[in-house]
Amino acid sequence: MLELNDIQHFLLARTPALAARYEFLTIRETAAGRAWLAGLIDKVGTGESVGCASPDSRWVTLAFTWNGLRALGLDEASLETFPEEFKRGMAARAEVLGITGANHPDNWVGGLADPSLHAIAILFARDVAERERCKQEHAGYLAQIGGVEILSSLDLEAIPPYGHAHEHFGYRDRLSQPVIEGTGEEPTPGSGSSLKAGEFFLGYVDESGVIPVLPQPETLSRNGSYLAYLRMQEHVGAFRNFLRQHGETPEEQELIAAKLMGRWRSGAPLVLSPEKDDPGLGGDMQRTNDFDYRKMDPYGYGCPVGSHIRRMNPRDTGESMERHKMIRRGGTYGPALPEGAPEDGLERGIAAFIGCASLVRQFEFAMNVWVNDRNFKDLGNERDPFVGTQDGTFDMTIPRRPIRKKIKGLPAFTTIRGGSYFFLPGIGALRFLAFGADVVPQA
């Protein structure tokens, strides 16, 4: 059974929030860091409490880099038991992930590639006014504590209209998500079986049938998860220009947009609706994921093999899929670009977290093999059209009868502006970090 009272709510359920703030923190003094943490633990949402009424309409999540655990005074012996990729951090793993060129950590903002990044406080709020109240309250708390400072921050806000979640390119979001065994949730048709809790939380049996070795002490690692954070700017004007260049009519432009994603912007999957959009299908969670590729679209005539959703979730055409699935959280930042308006120079995009029990087997595998491998499924010279590192030298193949269409020199629709690896501790682990006897002062 999942210990819901000891698991931070972040990966278990989405909060009914329309706004959020990410604060990236550095801990200058160990005692101050532990005092800061001690005062926030009771504000952290748990899996047991998520969904309950919150008197101040906010939900707090706390996570730490490997350097942040050291800054809190965790002993070297314990620090060395964490996986190598977490110890090194995302910036040092950029080549493995395929994060190069304009996406490289040398170009990141907000100090996210700096070793002084120690922690993140994620503050979700029902609306912008509540987010601003939370921001001021936390600022006052930090001033009172001293020794813990904000390196940078990012404010997020849902894009209107608010009927369903969507991002700046206009695609419906949050349609496909793995279900964790023990949560009581049932997978929607086509989503596959519930997955063992150990695929996402430490200390539980995973899909291999074992409990993986835990970082030590177990008090620190049990019920924890790893988070890969990515801040991804979306070049909306460039994307719209691209559609106009390759589609003579609005209908042709929408079809190209659907071919790149694998779904129409309504969320309707191309496998089930290959010729025209079906908004009712896109919003029906009992139908919108009920498809496969091997039998229903083996050659990609409906959904191209190189499309975003087919690369990020190959379904029945992928191997050991239950070992590579991840949970995504996050939201949009920056103002929406009005339809028909030229690029305005303002940054907008998605700031997302990928939750998993193994950064190497889940997140890094996806980035290396699914997203940035140019020969994925023998495509030859392609990368994920949205998440992949694009520099104008890669293509996109759209199979069709009697001949296929190949778009040469796909431009970059997104740019990674920052990223990091965090450890998301359980509630008991937060208390251990704040009060535990086995911590030592920071040098």
C-alpha cells in the first residue's frame, strides 16, 4: 500500500490551480536552511490530503538538488549513495540528453546550471491574486530566517480560455498519464495497465519485481522521487509562420500541425481521426487514448512515426514500455500571443517536471532514444519536432499514399532555457533533513 500520508502530493494528483510560482533557492548557511525547511513542512501537501479544502488555497512542494542536500548538512557517506546522474546534475549530462546548441546549459537563465542551486519551492495557487499573496508571504519568511536566498523565480499562469488545459501552440494538454497501482485510479481505455509504485516512488516494488537499492539512510529516500525540470520556450510566431509556409489553406495548416504532434489541437488522435478534427473525441477521456500503432497504423499514414506523441509514447511498438513511463507536471508561463499577431519578443512556454524513480532509465532514456535519436524507428535524420534539439538540419516525414512528404530542415519551435535534477523527499525525509541527528554543519 502506498503511504499516502508520507508522499508529497505533487506526482499523485493535480491541484485545481490556475497559477503557480517556482522559486529556485540557494542555502548559504546550513542552520538557516534547516530552519527554513522546518517551518514549511506542515504546509507541504501530501497524497492523503490532496483534494481536500485548503484554507489559504495553496499547495507547497519542496525538492532539492544533490548540492542542496549537502547544503542542508547531509553527511558525505549518505550523499555518495545517490545515483551518479543525480549527483552530477542535468547540466553535466547535457550531451547524454542531446541538449546542445541553443539549448546547451551555457545559454540557460536563472542560475539553473549553477552548483549554488540547492532547492525549489513550488507554490500552486487557485488564481494570480493568491499566488501573489503566497509570494509575499514566502518573501517575508525568507527575510525573517536569513541565510536562504532566491536565485531566480518563474511565475506561471493558465492560458485562457480555461475550459481545458492547453499550451501556447494551442494543443490540448494532460491527455495521457500513467496510473500508479495503489492509488485507486483506473486507467482509461488504451492507457495500459496500472504500473507498480516503484516506477515512481522509492521503496516500492517496481515492474521488474524487486525493490531497487535505496539511497541511505532509508528514512531519507523512502517515498521519495526524482524530478527532471525543464523550462522550454515556445516560439509561437515561428510555428505559425511554418504552418503558413507549408499549408495553403487553414485546413492544410491544421493538418500539418496535427501531423507534427500526432493529435489535432483539440486532442483528437490522428490514429482515430486521420482526415479531420473531432473535438468531441479529443475531450472524451474514455476514447481519446483508446488506440494502438502496430495494428491500427503500422506505417504512420495516420500518425507519423516521427510525431511527438508517437516518439514520447510508442505504445505497442516500443520495448519494455512499462519501464520507461513517467509522470509530467507543470504549466505554462508568459502571456498568450494573440492569433494573427507577430512575434512580440516576450518569452512564453512550458515549465515542466518529469517524475520518476530512475532518471537514467526513464527521463534520460526518453531524451536520448525517443527525443533526440535521429534514427528513431529507422527514420534516418529526424528528432522530436517539439522537444528535440532542432537546428535546421533535421527533417520530418509525413507518410501518405501514393507518395510521402518530407519536410526538410525543420526549424526549432522550442528552446530549452533551463533545467535541473531534484530529489522530491517524503514528508518523513523532510523532517529528517530539518531535524535529523545524522546531519553535520555545512563547511
